[in-house]
Amino acid sequence: MRDSCAGGLLQDLRLAVRALCATPIVTCVAVLSLALGIGANTAIFSLVNSLLLRTLPVNEPARLVLLTDGAATRPRAWSNSVWEEIQRRPELFERTAAWSFTRFNLSSSGETSVVDGLWASGSFFETLGVRALLGRTLSAADDRRSGGANGPMAVISYGFWQREFGGAGDAVGRSIHLDGVSFMIVGVLPPDFFGAEVGRTFDVAAPVADEPIVRGRDSFVNNGGTTFLTVIARLRPDQSPDSATTALRLVQPQIRKATLGENGQGQFGSRQSIDRYLTTPLALLPAATGASDLRPRYERPLLILMVVAALVLLIACANIANLAMARATARRPELSVRLALGASRGRLVRLLFTESLVLSGTGAAVGLPLAMWGSRVLLRQISTAADTVFLDLSIDWHVLAFTAGIAAVTTLCFGVAPAFFTSRVAPMDALKEHARTNAGLTRGAMTDWLVMVQVALSLVLVVAAGLFVRTFMTLRQRPLGFSTEHVLLVTIDASRAIVDPAGRMPLYERSREAVRALPGVSEAALSLTTPVGSGQFTPRIEMTDASAADAQGPIWANLISPGWFATFGTPLVAGRDLTDGDRKGAPRVAVVNEAFARKLGIRDPIGRTFMLYPRTARSLGPIEIVGVAANAIYTSLRTPAPPTFYVPLAQFDHLSELGIRTINLSVMTKTQSPMMLTRSVSTAVTAQDPRLSLTFRALSDQVDAALTQERVVATLAGFFGVLALLLAGLGLYGVTSYAVARRRGEIGIRMALGAAPARVVRLVLSRVTMFVSTGVLLGVGVSLWASQFVAPLLYGLEARDLLTLVGASVTLAAVGAFAGWLPAWRASRIDPAEVLRES
């Protein structure tokens, strides 16, 4: 019985392949459509899988949890003092570990390059259950202040081992120089391990306790208030997350009090912030899939793009169903003969369904490599020049199961209806002419509905594409309050140059003057942060004038040198600019933007004063407002310009007191491409101190990077929208052509009785108009309902934007008119005499 079933299936498979090969053009079109649809869906799912679903390549990832607090849905950074308190309580978990990403200057053969690094606790690899490929991993003995017994140790990634050492087996035991400190390599990690944070990877991992050796006075470890570590724990086999959370909260008061510090007022500011720190409950998050900063940003866009890709696949399935119905109608005589010779209707359904299965299986087989290529292209689009995103896009069972599942669903979508429709043929009636006519009518009704569904889904996709493209264009053209062209951003890191904090400000000023003197440089300025950058400085302030409103919400601050506003082209609307005379010892001054004055309800802010860090140990002021600048964007391009004040950098010469370890030098260039000046700027700055670490970026690139999400979504939605229009046009063309062919005799008789060609064209186009108008009405309803899901991704327009709806409807109508005009024109050229002879 089993052998006969297997033999029957093999016979059906051979017959299906033979039937599909008999119509190679139709088969190729169907396979290509399916490959594109399945490939697009699988490519996006591959990113979703890597970012949201794939578990870490470690031992028993389900037992891992991340430490956070409050109602947070993502892990937060902790100070080293909190990490040490967790370590002192081994009874809480089976094991605990901590890590923080960094970058090292790697010195090799007289050259220096920047590599991605990881500060990892000695328990990091043991907690995750990761073993070294060569040598060993870091241990608790390595994670000791001033290095372990044998000095600083490090482990390297598999990729770094291949790049720097050519995969040499004697790499273990060699030394590498990171930021001028020698580390001995004790192990090479396996190739599939990238860390515990999805989206990032590292080249070198060193113990957290060695961080002060590298950073010196700027050490995060030695600064109890600096939060930089992510803490992960492994639960015991008999421990649930709830019981672990309960045990953690029992010791929370001791941990919080021990890490508040003796100078709590200076560290945390107001009494309210201290109380909040002491009372916010500690919490645990599942960590089987690791931590990731990318998830909050890309989760919703990727899921929406998956829905968009699925709709495109449905449109393609409708087209293929139409093709299958056409083939089935042509094969009714063949199938009636099979029935007459004894074949059962179930056998016919199985045979036709097998043909659909072969089509979808072939489409999936072709689409899978397309998906792997497409997912890597998408990953490159998400990455930027400064921040490379790493995702493990290798095929796993999730991807294979998704591809197989979507192939099965497409088989059902385009294979079931034609199979059952064709199997209804009667052994004798199917050979008669009237049976063919009835079959044509039945098939026509079904294809009409399929085309209207295609039009409706296409409109939904075109509306979505219009909304996303307009969002991207609106953000791209938004006034920023500064010029993005001809500005080079240089990040100067002096912490690794072992420069005394008191000497950094003079060093930065000498560097600025040296760059200003370069040919091709119009202006240069120093600053703490740059526009649309990742850094932010939001200290508490308080106006000394009782008539001013309280500063509710964050107030942004920037420490700048003279020339800042000229460098970025931000105009002053009142008062004066900062000058070289605004230095330490001189009266403290500030320039504020218009949003600052509006937020505090000040009509004329010139001459008003405010306090920085009021009522704390490091209170500064009064600071007099001497100028008002135009508003400028500092963070997300989606948010309004924040209230901001600018104070002289020279009045904060001990930058380390503020936790500042790097400074930005912004250069206005006269050249077309600011990146052309990187070599001369690097020479001028390192001439002041060759130990300075520099990174370069064009301001225009930084602004473009801020639009990465919007660009990717708009590009993909636009591509899918155009593809949907093409498929809808093909569907309309096919159905109209079939209707003209079916009614050829009727049209010929009408023309023989005096109907003009123009009337025939109107007759055909009226049918197309019915398809398009019905589909558009359905599509508008679906678009209005679906608008609630895309609204959070839009900017500058409503989700139910009338202009976009009208534009999409007109575009689809134009495509439908063009698709219907070709068959209508051919219908108007039918020769009545020839039709009458054929009849």
C-alpha cells in the first residue's frame, strides 16, 4: 500500500513536470513571480529572525536574563559599583557577567587602526557557556585591578584572528598593543560567537578591571557614577525569573544605598532624583535572544515591510491563479478524456495540485538564494559608514520553516481553485462547444474577482509607498537650522593620549587654530556635541528671575568655542556671539536659542541669568544670556528643535569633571567634498600631540545616517508599490485580453451590424473601468483601516492623507487604462467578415 502510494505520487510528479514544460513561457513567468515574492518575504523575515527571534549561540540561552529597573522593556547601563554589588551576592543567580562595547587603537608594525572592543568581566564567557576555539577564555583571575598575575590578558574573535594573524596557530601567547597597553592573547573565540548584543560584534575582548589601565584618570570603572556596563545573569536550573526577581528585590535597598555614593547630591542632583534612584525596583528581562539597541528602532518597520511583501506575494498568486485557470480551461478536453478512461476526480485534483506544488517549490528554491542576497543588501542599507550593523543572517530552521510554509500557502492560494474548477468537467460535456462556453463564463467570473482583489491590494501598497516616500522627502527637506554642506566633523579623543585633564583645553584650542590656518578651511569650532549626533547634554538649570517659567522637561546644552555659529551657518537673531574673551575667570555667559526663550516664557532673554546644577555641590552661575540664536535640530529629525543654551567651552576647562572624554572639532571647508581635507586636518591636529585619536565624518553623512530607517522603508515600500502596479497592470491586461478573445464573435457581429471601432473600445474599457473602480473602492477602505498601523512611522502628514489616496487612485486608474487600452484597440481592429466566416 505504501509503495503504491509512493509510486502514484512519483507518477503525478512526472506528469506535473511534463505538463509544466509543455508551456514554458507561462511556467517561467509563474516561477519568476513566485521567486521574487517568496524571496522578498524570506529576505525580510531573515532580518526579523536575526534581530528578534534567533537565540544567542551559547549554552542554554533560555536561562539568561538581563538586569534593568522599573518597567523598562530593554536593558539599561549600570555603573561598575552596581556591578560589584551584584558580584558580592552569588546566591542571587548561578552566574553573573557584565560587558561594555568600546573601541581600541590597535598598534601594529608602526601603524595604528581602530578595532571594535569589548570590556568583559572575567565571568562573561563562563556565564554564557562559550568555550575558546584555541587557548582559553577570560577568567576571574584575569579580571583584577592592574591586571592579573601575568599582566593584562585578552581574547580575540575568529574574524580578527583570520585578518590579523592569518589563522596562525601560534597567535595565542602573542601580544597586541591596545591604546598603548600591551595585552597577551590567551584565546581565540569560535566563529559563530559575536557577543551577547545583537547588531554588534567585537574584535578584542579585555577584562573590565583593566579599563583603568587604558583610560587612566578618565576611567569609567573608577567613576562610580558612570553607567556603561550591561549586566547579564544565568538562572539556576531550579530558578524561575519571578523567583529570581523576588530575591533581587529583597537585596535592592542594600545595593541602591551602597552605590549612591558619599557625594550623592553632587552625583545625582536633586533630592527627588535620589529618591527615585533608591526606590525604582530592579527587574529582569529574558535574554535568550540577547540585548539590542536596534529592536526598538526597526521592529515595527520590519514587521510592516513583511506585511507589504506578503501583499505583493498575494497579488502575484492572483496573477498565477489566472494563468492556471487559463491553462485549465485549455486542458478541459484532455482531462475529460482522462475521466472517460476511468480516472477519478480526486486523481485529477491531485494531479493539478501537484503541478501547483511543483511551481511553488521551484519558486521557493529559486527565491531562497535571492532572499539571502537581498537580506545582505538590506543589512548594508541599515549600516552606516560610522556604525556597521552585524547580524547573523545564516539559514536556520526558522528561515527554512518560513520558506516552506510560505511555499505551501502560495500553493493553496493559486492552486486550489483551478484544480477544483477543472475537476468539475464531465466526460462527455467537456467535449462539446457549449461546455467550453460555460467553462469560459465560470472562469471569467472567478478571474474578474481575482483582478478586483489585485487592484485593491495594489492600491493599499501604492498608498503605503506614497506615505513612506513622502515622509522621507519631508524629513530630508526639513529646515535644520544649520548648513549640512562643506562641514567636516572631527572627533578628538585625548583620554587615550594620557593627557592631563587640565592641559586638554589648551591642546584643543591649539588644534583648532592649526586647522583654521589650513588652506581650504573657512572656519573651525570646538564643541561638546554636534547636530543630529548621538551625544546629548541635558543638565538641570534654574532661572534666577522669578518672572520666568519653570524649566519643565529637558533643556539641551552645548559647550562651544567661538566660531561655532559661523561654522554651521546658524544665524544670531539677537545679542552677540561668544568671543575669545569669554574664558575662565570672565563672567559666565551663554547664547540661547529661540525655543529656550519660548519655553521659559521670556520675551527678551538678553541680560537674564540662570543657574546650572542649582542647589547641588557643583552649582554654577549666575550665567548671563548675551545672545539668541536661531533654532537648530540636535537629535531626531522628527522632533522639534529643543530649547538649547550654548556656553563657552573655555569656561569649563576641567572637562573630566563633567564626564567628558572627547571633543568635536567642526570644520567649514571651501572644497566640494569635506572628506578631502581629512589628511591635512589629521596632520595639523596630531602635530599638537601625536597620541591624539581622531575619527572623521562629513556632516551630510551624519544627517543621512539619521534617516537610515526612513530611507530603507521608503525604498522598499516604493519598490513593492511599483511591483504591485506592474502585477495589477498585467492582471488587468490578461483578463481583458481573455474577455476580448472570448467575445470575439460577438464583437465581430456588432461591427458587422454597424458598430464603430470607437464604440467597441468603449465597450471593452467599460469592463476595465468596472474592475478598477470596484478595486479602488475596496482598496481605499482597506487603506483607511490599515492607516492606524503605519501612523507611528509617518512624519509631516496624516495616515489618512487625502492627497496620497487620490494620487494612488489616479495612478492605478492610469495603469488600468493603459492595460485595458491595448486589448480594446485590438478588439476595434477585428475583421467582421473573418469572424462570420469562422462562425
